[in-house]
Amino acid sequence: MHISHTSEDDNLKRLLSFSAIAIKSSCGEFDIYGEKDTDVRGKELVFERTRYVYNDALEYFEDNFLSQITSLGISLIPESDEDATI
């Protein structure tokens, strides 16, 4: 999104916040400001989901990013939970 004015800042912040909550709910906790692989991947999904919401196309987000969402979710499973399923 190439927005060169500040009139939509509040709306974009709100959309980013909603997207962060949605991705964390689907995948697990990550640090949006962190630099670990899972943090960066989580942040990217937040930006992509926000882009879809902004362009009124949210219904296509999960289908288009299903492999990334699933991969991040698997990466965020705590090791103790992984051991319990074996």
C-alpha cells in the first residue's frame, strides 16, 4: 500500500492491530517487533492480512496464504506439546 498522506493512519493502525490479533489467534504467539524467523514471518502475515482487509478482499486471504499460516502455526508449537504427540 503506497499511502502518501496521514489521514488514514488511525484506520491503518486499527487494521494492523486486528490483523495481529487474528494471526496470533490462528498461529500462536510471536513478537511483532522481534527478529526471530517466526517473528518476521508473523509480521509479514500481519502486513499481508492488513493489505487484504484494506482492499476489501479479506475472504481471499486464508486461501492465498494457507501454507504460510500453517507453517508458522507449526513453527510456534511449544516443544513440550510436540513431544506429547509422539
